[in-house]
Amino acid sequence: MDEATILLTGFEPFGGEAVNPSAQVAQALHGRRIAGATVHALELPCRFGDALAALTAAIAASRPQLVLALGQAGGRCDFSIERVAINVDDARIADNGGHQPIDQAVVPAGPAAYFATLPIKAMVAALQAAGLPASVSQSAGTFVCNHVFYGLMHSLRQHPGVRGGFIHLPLLPEQATRQRGQPSLPLSTMVEGVAIALAAALSHSVDLRRSGGAEA
Amino acid sequence: MDEATILLTGFEPFGGEAVNPSAQVAQALHGRRIAGATVHALELPCRFGDALAALTAAIAASRPQLVLALGQAGGRCDFSIERVAINVDDARIADNGGHQPIDQAVVPAGPAAYFATLPIKAMVAALQAAGLPASVSQSAGTFVCNHVFYGLMHSLRQHPGVRGGFIHLPLLPEQATRQRGQPSLPLSTMVEGVAIALAAALSHSVDLRRSGGAEA
Amino acid sequence: MDEATILLTGFEPFGGEAVNPSAQVAQALHGRRIAGATVHALELPCRFGDALAALTAAIAASRPQLVLALGQAGGRCDFSIERVAINVDDARIADNGGHQPIDQAVVPAGPAAYFATLPIKAMVAALQAAGLPASVSQSAGTFVCNHVFYGLMHSLRQHPGVRGGFIHLPLLPEQATRQRGQPSLPLSTMVEGVAIALAAALSHSVDLRRSGGAEA
Amino acid sequence: MDEATILLTGFEPFGGEAVNPSAQVAQALHGRRIAGATVHALELPCRFGDALAALTAAIAASRPQLVLALGQAGGRCDFSIERVAINVDDARIADNGGHQPIDQAVVPAGPAAYFATLPIKAMVAALQAAGLPASVSQSAGTFVCNHVFYGLMHSLRQHPGVRGGFIHLPLLPEQATRQRGQPSLPLSTMVEGVAIALAAALSHSVDLRRSGGAEA
């Protein structure tokens, strides 16, 4: 019988950055055993379409029981556990392939949105209990991160029982040295936090009932 | 034949505030003729359920050709034209009736989200052309504002051809005197801006193609 | 006998902006009578040295009883009544003459700092009482604004009884349309607020005792 | 002959917090040898007056060659190397002894301000070169941090050749779990950064010429 696998993705650098914490965290956890499952890391291109093709190929190949995609979110200061992916690509900047879609559907004829199927409140609670800042986020944006998140959840409809979600990470301190006034967390903290979030996801088949809302 | 009507809603004060700019703006525009239509203003209670009941009753009664709901968004500095409403009530604070739903659907068995059917890019462009700060927002939160926005779009499925959307407004200056460090805009500016946004909505049956996205 | 005069200065645009609210506000109040004194407006160049030369010449010519300098502060959301000017020029960007001093004294052998001699707490209180957002600011930066503020207070040592101070203003809405996420206030609100602050300054020879501090 | 000593101070918790990163960082570096000097750590009470008495007593006892005071600055995201201390106590909240001075001088008849005598630009440069976010700050506030910083610089006039300064630190991640939306850095990162800043201070008798300014 196959061993349980977690597919953990990160992105290549974009937007003029030399690094991307999401790929570094995924790579750092590659091979790690968490709650009886083994992490399989994958770096995605920061390109509309190609990122999703690579992800769906990896899902088919690794047959994971859980998929967590990671992304970089300059300006955010904590582990942002994303609640919902929306069916729109609207790029403020070009992706790494030079494409800048505006108001295109990720999946034509797909539903307007998908909710993450991970226990987002339990993940926030586990991070906070470990002394790490975390919150539920109500928007993953409209760039390649949301594109991959939406495409992931759409794909998982073909894989009953496989759960999926997305976490946005702050910048690394070295990135914040060049972007004054931006919050950051060091790589080791991010690696620890994502491992905690994965363990919480695997150990909660039903989410906690606690507030994670926003007025606006 | 009936005259064309715009239904424009705002909320009563909440969260300890004595006023709510959204209700004041709606009231100020009551009776105003914009692009051939007459504004009908309505103040909604800041209560889950009741707000939506009042809104749907008003839609039935006034048979508007366009519905725009307004809400207050402390912390935001511009006219936030909302793109999408999600099917979740998750209250960080209690509503004015003392209710604080957590992770409940606005409409059980409703779709995960609805997109606004107003030309949000054209509305942003018109505001900016008038020298007013505006942007597309990717999240209306998970409180009564999103609840009303989602419920509005769900209701409008029964009213083919009637378009709907939501704008979040900053605080009023008088509110910002008590909440240090919060952006604000005066009422007259907000009234002017909402009128401009409504005119743009009425005059664009197809939205502009311009970026209004966010990386995260 | 001479009529009482208020010297009110603003700056020309800088940093790539086409306008500067500080000059517009000063101009709008030129000739206005406030608490028995008449406003004399002056636009200063945004250049180290030249700005101060223009200011001191105007003080000698108009013999004001009170001098208030205004400046633009992108990112701030209220009327920032400055508490203190420091004896350092440290420019992150070049001034309008292409100069970018680093860690130079405004006045060699001058004291490290000067406090405003206007009743800053009374000015904040008057603005808030009028429903306008205001706060005491603990730093006027290290660019031409602080340069003028420091030089003003240094000059006023030669003019016993003449009081001086500085207010930083937010961006105008039209500026905020090009700088997303920046707070703004319309010109009419700024004009009203500066008039209120001036009236409060003229009517309080002793400042109010109320907190205007910051932890950091 | 005496060994060279660095006096490194931090504060006890205040403002309802259970911990204060500044005291933890100082304690963690106690006994550490940096550039030939040994760190002597001291925790100061967060009380006007008492904090300064404890500091001056420690300076007399330990005869340091350099004094660096650390403080907590909720809301800041990097190592904030303070440029200037001003001669005013203006407390928005009460100190730990229940005192809340308003517009009192730290040192009656003292100068309006003192500049740090540490090479603040070199410290920022060293931190950034190590991949840690840092900036010059133009204000240490008006609470106990600025009080200690001002009093320190005033005391050092009696100790020719002894240099002094102040660094504000972000919150710890565990603090940020309870203060949503606040940046944080883990203790290990802060300890590393303060050691780097101290080494830079000790190895630069003359500061670097590089911009560290702010427009406002």
C-alpha cells in the first residue's frame, strides 16, 4: 500500500525578487514526515496556466491525501490561511512569462469560487498556540496565487477525499531589507509554522468553531 | 410606465459608532436623479438576516433597475468597489442584534460566491477621473456587509436584467477623531463619489478592460 | 499701527507630484482674517537653503505675530501638528534643486532641536472638536519640511513674542488616485482645518494639558 | 585593567503584555563578548524616573564604553535605530507605576534634544548586509523609551568617550498572536540583530555617509 503523501507547493521568485519564501519553505520540508504522511515538495512557475498544469500533473503523479499551496504576500505579517479562491485572473503586474490577464476566468464555466477544504480555523489555532501569528484571510488576490488555489480546488473535485488549501507567507527578512516598511519572518519560523499548520490539518477532519472573520 | 429607480442602501451605525457614512450617503442621495434614474435610499439594520429581509422587501417594492449597497470599512482610504461576495457569515464582533454567526452559509445550498454585476472597473475609472481615490476590492469581509452583498446578488437571480454591487466607504472625519490613525473622507466627498460611481454604472453595460487586481 | 499678520507658508510640489496641498491651502487662506489677524500666504521652493532664505525674508518683511508652515506628508491621514524640529538634513530623495544632503546640520552650531511654540494640544483639540482628525506628531522628518521648521524656530529667537510651528497635511484625493492605498483629505477640508488650527493657536497663549504622546 | 564593557538595557513588560522582547534580548546577550567587549545586561522598570535612576546607577557601577538601550515598539517591523531623543515626557498610557506625565521635561533646563552618539547608519548597513530589516527612526516617541534614551545621553555628558544610543524592536511572534495585524520577529532573530548592531557600533568610530532620512 502507498504511503500517505502531502503535496506542498511553493512558487519561484516573481516581481523582481531574487527569492520566494514559499519555494524555500516547501523545499525545506521535502521528505519531512508529518502526522504519518510524507511531504512531497514542488516548485511552481509563477506563470498563469503553466503553474496549474504543473500542479495537476503532480497531483496525478503523487496521489496525495492533502495538498497545500504556499505563496508570498508582501505586506502581510503573519501566516495567512486562505479561506476562498475566486474564479478570476486579474493581474496588476505581468507574470514571469510576460502575461497579464485581465478579468479572465481561471476555469471557464467554473463556479465563482471554491472554499478551502482544510480546517482553516484549526490551523490558525495551532499556529497561535505555538506562539506564531496567524489569521484567516478572506482573499488570496487575483494573481497566480489565487489562480493556483482556484485551479487546485477545481482539480480536487476529481479526487474525492483529498483536501486542499493555501497559505500566504510574509516576506523573508532579507527581502524586507530592500522593501522598507514591510513585515517579515525568518525562514526557520516559516518552516516551523507550515509544519504546524500541516499537522493541524491532518489531525482535524472537522474544523473548529471559532471566529475568523473580518468586517470588511 | 414606471420611472427607472436605483435602490441605494446604507447601514445603521454599528461597532460602537454613533454614525455610519453609508446611511448618510444613501440618505443624502435620496431622490437624486442620476443618468435618468431616481435614487431610492434605504437604511438597513446591521443585523444578519434582518438586513437581507429589508433589502429583498425593498427590491420587490421599488423594482429598481440597479441596486447598490454601501457599507462602512474602517481602515480603508478610498472608494472600495467590491468584486465578489462569498457565501459565509463569520462575525468577529456581534451584530446589532447580538448575534455572532460563525462559518454559516448566507444561503444554504447557495453557490460559494457571486460576482458583482456592476461595471466595477468603469466605476473605479470614473471616480479616479474625477480626482477621487478608488480601487477594486477583492473581499467585502464576512460580516453583515458581505451578507447583504451576497444575499443581494442571490436575490437578483430572480430579477433578470437588474444589476447589483457593493461599495465600501472609509470612515467620516468625525469618526476618525476617535479612532486615531484611520483614514477618512468627508461626507460631501463620499456623496459626490457615490453619485459618480452610480452614473458610471448606469452608462456602462459592458465593463472596461483595465487591471484592478491584487497579488495577495 | 500695523495690523496683526499671520505668515502661512506652503511648499511647491515635489517628489514627482503635480500639486502640493500645503501651497494650495496657504493660497486659499491668503487674506483671510482669523481671530483679528490677517493671513499672508507664501509658497516656498522645495529646496534646502532657498526655502529657508525665502521664509526668513518674508518674516522680516511681513513682521507676523505668528508663523505656521505647512507641508505635505504622504501616508498620514490627519492634521499632524508637529511638536519638534531637529537640526539635521538627511534627504532620502533629492530636493527640487537636485540636492540631497546627508546628515548635515540645518544650522551649524545650532541646538539639537527646537520645540514648536504654538499650543499644539489646543490645536489638536480644536480640530477634533470640529470633527476633523488631528494628532500631535513627534517627527517632521529630515527633509525640507523639517529644515524649514527648524530654521523657522531658529529665526524666531530674533523675534521675541512671535510664535511658530508646523502642520503636515495628508495628500489630496487627486494625488491618492495615483498612489493607491494612501489616505487623503479634500482641499476644502484642509483649508477649514488649518483655519481652525490657526484660530486655536491665536486664542491660546498657554497650551492645554492633555496627552499627545506616543510609545514609540 | 578593566575589561571593556557594553551596557545593554531592556525593559520589563508594559501595556498589558506578559513579555517584552527588549529585556529578553538583553538577557540573552548577557556575558556575550562582542568585538572585544563583554555585554552586561540590565532590565529597567517601565516607570518614568525609576528607569533612569537604575540606568545611571548601572553606568556608574559598570563603567561601560558603550551603552545601548533597547525598547519594544508595537507596529514597527524592523530594527529601528533611533536618531534622536527629545526632552519631553508625554504619556498616552500610564507607566507601570501608574504615572502618566504630560509635557514634562525629562531634564528640566536640559537641551531640547540629544542625538545618539552611535554610528546609526553603520548599524543599519550592517544589519541589512546580514539580511535583517533595519532603518533609522526619527522619533523614539515620548514614553519611557524616549525618557531613558534622553536621560542616557544627558548622563553621558559626564562620561567623555562613552557612546550611547537606542534601538526599538518589533513585537515577538507570541505577542503578535494576540495583537492581530502587528509585525513581529522571533527572539533569535532579534538577538542576532542586536549583536550585529553592537559589533558595527564598536567597529565604527565615524559613521557611514548614507541616507537614512524621511520626508515626514
